Amino acid sequence: MAAVLTGLMRDTGASAGLVYLLVPGDRMLRLVLLSGVPREIASPWVRIPVDAPIPVADAIRERKYVWLGGREETAHRYPKIGMVLPYDFLMAAAPVADSAVVWGGIVLLWPVSHPPQLDARERESLDAHCRLSARLLRRAADQDPPPPHPTAPFVVHPERPSEADPALAGAALDLTERLPVGCCALDLDGRITFINTAAAELVNAGAADLLGSRPWEALLWLNDPAFEDRYRAAIVTRRPTSFTVVRGQAPSLHFELYPDSTGISVLISPTEETTRGEDGAAPGEGPAPAVHAPPPAPAEPVGATAVYQLMHLAASLSEAAGVHDVVELVADQIVPAFGPDGLVLMNVDEGRLRVIGHRGYSEQFVERYDGKPVTAPATDAQVLSTGVPVFFPSYEDLRDAHPYAPRYEGRNAWAFLPLIASGRPVGSLILSYERPRPFPSAERALLTSLAGLIAQALARARLYDSEHSLARSLQTALLPHGLAPMPGIDVAARYLPAGHGMDIGGDFYDLIRATPTTVVAVIGDVQGHNTTAAALMGQVRTAVHAHATAGTSPGDILARTNRLLDDLDADRFTSCLIAEFDLAHDRLRLATAGHPPPLLRHADGSAEVLEVPPGLLLGIAPDVAYDTVELPWEPGSVLALYTDGLVEAPGLDIGTSMADLAERFSVSRARELDRVADELTLHVKNGAHRTDDVALLLVRRLSPES
């Protein structure tokens, strides 16, 4: 797979590449290969829910190629990406799939110097490499046992030119030493791999002390997110950039950054010696910004990467609905983005701390501390009573404070963060690190802000879950628990709640024995997705049931139910379809109130969308008449009643969707009606894009000999 990615980047001229695989049974995308950008920049997207609004997730869900033509398009279509990477670049995402399985996806980045679209050769190369990747993954999956998924992304180093002659390399070093300008080289992670004497003297530091470190971490006067941001911009855009550092009494320095696929070359010169244009800008850039260096301070400020990651997490948490969403976001974002080796998220529940999520710990270790009283003499509980975070830079510090505190696999630093929302404790967050960590004041402030965001999101999520649970319980109680068998007919039903993170719906169905030879089927959808919709659904279903058992025609059932809604002043509309099956006379009577038309599959296997006289939605006007249409009901035929969630999807014409559903209905060769129901709902059962509930009711007229 690494060789495939390297070849793809070479063939298409891409500056960066990422490969994601779907985690079996988890509906998560995991970053497994990375090339051309450092881990820190990719860390917000190490794990991606398959239903997330991210280009690679969209490409996988929809099995299509996604293209982003620059910064404005990225910010418009995917604002969270534009927030974390506010730079100009081009992006393509494509699914890795074969005819049976979607395995994952590939993401490629180009500088804006690339044409605004991929040409035919580049598209064919991308498609061919995706097909090759799918074959490799199929071959791996067929192994017994299959290889495990990697737990961390594997960095694929870009192809380098062949090694230069040692004598030429030595001459190049001599050349840089003789230059009157400072020179240094950074790798893709921003670490200094070379620095000449002139550069070391200009920055007033020893070359040996700088090698292997990042400039903004090693030099106090470069400790500003603006400087790291220029490095990030150069890496992502592959365009030269520059900036000037004003250092008070010390000479101002001008930095020019020249990136390529292996790193960045940096020229450093005093501003009075800069001769690269009147504005001091590097080629291809506008005027170089003059940035005043902060005064030297013992504390290490928060870098640009951490600031962008905090913004990304804040935006993601604002979209999280339930507690499960918050837990997954926190666990999947914080560990790769903020550097801890372990994380435990705890929730306050009836005076006890309950573990609701963790990473980097075994299940057995975490279970020992689940259910701890909030009054326990332990740091994770004590920070809730004080509201003050506690940091232990080393194991000795933890042992001095808590001699009997558990230690997991030699961890050596901890941060205990209280989660306080509106003055109330909602939980605690524990971060642990393998190496001792000084926790400078800026990092402590960052982690404290992080805890505040999580606390607010967790409090909202708990409220959402409470309302959602109430609504779901109400709807479940109001839907029929089962469809009782009736002589002469065979039935099957399916109800699928809306996609993950959505509210409750008002879809309902019922099957009613009206007389010994008459059965009434009803399906409907109440406007809205909350407890009010669920309660109104129960009232509508009860009214339909009462009128159906009184021998009323389908049109009259709708008219009487409509008057009830007007009396209730429900202020919500309801679509509804009534089907009456007269088994004695082999006839079918139908009436609709703005509901999608039913499908009828005849005994010969052909299927059609039935034309039923349209009626006004229930609850709009008090006195409405609904027409009843009568059709023959031959043995072996099947009627399908469904709600709009089965045929509606963004960007799809509903007429085309109903025709496609009728086609699937007609070609089904399943004998059992339950199998037919499964086939008709298969395309929405695992649809991450589904935003509405789905109800389906199938009724088959049995042959007399059955």
C-alpha cells in the first residue's frame, strides 16, 4: 500500500497523500498511511466517523470522486477543514472499492500552481491506483487470519533523488559555510536537520543545540503561533513564504522559507541586508509580515498547531448530539492531536464517577475505578470539588501526593481536569503521558480551555439524550409491538430510526382487523422530530384505529381523523395512507392524505406505483373530503406502504427513487415477505446520510389453498 501511494503521488504530482481504511464493525475511517505532511497537521483526522462531513468520508459513502479547487471552496463546503488548514491548496478524495466492498479512501493534495482540475491522465492514474489498492486489500482480507489494522498512521517518506557523491556533498557544506547569509534546513516535522555557522550566529544559539529541535520551540523569541503558522503554510501549500521578526534592541531578522516534498530550506538575514525586493518578500509571495517577537519568558506558549486543533475540536463538539458523540470525538481527537498516551473521560452519575470513554488503557484497568464516589480521596474526584485542575509532571509528584495511586504501564505525567458546566460538576478528564512533562503555563491554560469545551458539550449531550430517550420510549410504546397473523394475508413490517445523532421521528404504521373479512392497513408520518411529534402520532394512530373498526371507508377515516386534528389544534401536519383489504370480494380500497403512493406487485411479478387521488395533508384545513379508489386484489399480489424516508435523499428526484423502489420490488425473488422487506430497506439500513425515519409495511394476499 505504501508503494502504491508513493507511485500515485509521483504519477499525479501530488504534494501529500493520505490513505484511510474502514474499521470493520466500527463505521470509522482510520488513517493508515501518510506522506508529504507531518503527523501534527493530520492529527485532527486520524479517526473519522464514516458519516462525518469530510471529503474522504463523502467519497466513500457516495462512491464518487470529490474535488476541492482552492481555499474558498474548501471553506464553503467543509468549513472545519478550512478552519484548521486556512491555506490555499487543491484536494481530491476517492474511494478505494471493488464491486462488493468499500475498503477505504485516498486523499491527495496539490499546490495551487497545479491546474484547477485533474487532467484525464491524472484521473486515470488515481482510478487505477484505487483499484490496485482494493485488490491488495481484498488479498489481505482473504488471508487466514487477515493482518490487523495498524493502530497509528505509517509515515511514507517521499521519494528522494539518488544519493549525491560524498565529495559533492562536502563541497555543498563548504559552500553554505562561506555564504554571508544564514542557511538552515527543516524536515517535514519542522525539525532542524542542518544549520550553517552564519545562521547560528544570527539567531544567537549554538548549532549543536538547535539540531533536531523546532525553531519556535528552541528559540524563545520565536515562541509565537505566527511563526509556526508560516511553516505550516509552506508545508501545505508548497509555496515560498517569508516573515520578518522584530526583536526590540536586537537586529531584526528576515526569514525566507522554500518548501519541497522533503522539507524546507530557510534563508536568514538581517533586514538591513535583505536585497530580495523592496518589500522583503520571497518569490511568489506578497510583502513579508513584520512580526514583533514576544519578550523572553520561561513559559512555552501554545503553538499554532494546538490552536487550530482546539478550534477544530470546538467546532466538532458544537455539532455533537448525544453523549456517545461527545465521547467518541474527545477520545478520537485529543489523543492524536494533543499528545497524551492515555485518556479517561468520566461522567458524574448519582454521586459517582462513571467511565464513559477511554483510550490507551486496558478495559480491566479502567473497570477497577468505574463507579468511584465523587467524595473519594482521589485526584479525579477532588478536582470536582475544588474546580481546579491538578498536574503531576512526574511519577514522583504523583506518588508524593497519593502514595497508593495506581500507575498504568510506567506512565510518568498526568493532568486531572475537572469538567464544570454552568457552575456544576459534570465529570472529569484524565490525561496521562509516558514521559515526564513540565506542563508549562500555556499548556495548562490550553488543557483547561479544552476541559471547559468538553464540559459544555457533555452537559448539552446529557440533556439531549434525556429528551431523545423519552421520545424514543414514547414512540416505541405507541408503535405496534407485533403484527398479529390474520387469515388470508401475510404481512411484514420494518421501522428504521433516523441516522446517528438525529432526533425522534413521527413515522407510524398499523394493521387493524375491521371485520372478519376486512383488514385495514395504515401508514403515516407526523411533521417534526421530537416528543410532540411522537405524542401526536399516537393520537392519530388511535383515531384511525377507532374509525377503522367502525366500518368506515378509507376516505372517511381520513376525513374524521383530520377533524380530530383540527379540534386538537395540533399545529402540525400529518401525511397518511389508508388501505382496506376486502378478502371476501378480492378488492382493495385506498385513500391518501398527502402520503407517497403505494406500490403494488402483481402475482406475475410486475410492480407499479399506484395512482391514488391526492388529498390534503391532515391538520391543514378542518373540512376536507378524501376520495377512495377501488382496485382488484388478486391472490399472490403484494402491497407496499412506506414513508418518505425510504425514497427521499439529498440530490435525488423522488419520482426516480419511487421508480427504482418499484424495480427492486419487481425483481425480488424472495419467497418470505420478511426477506422482501429486508431487500427493500437494504439501501437505507446502513445509510450514514439518512436523516429521516423509515417505515415499511408489506401485505400479501394469500392464495385460497395457502
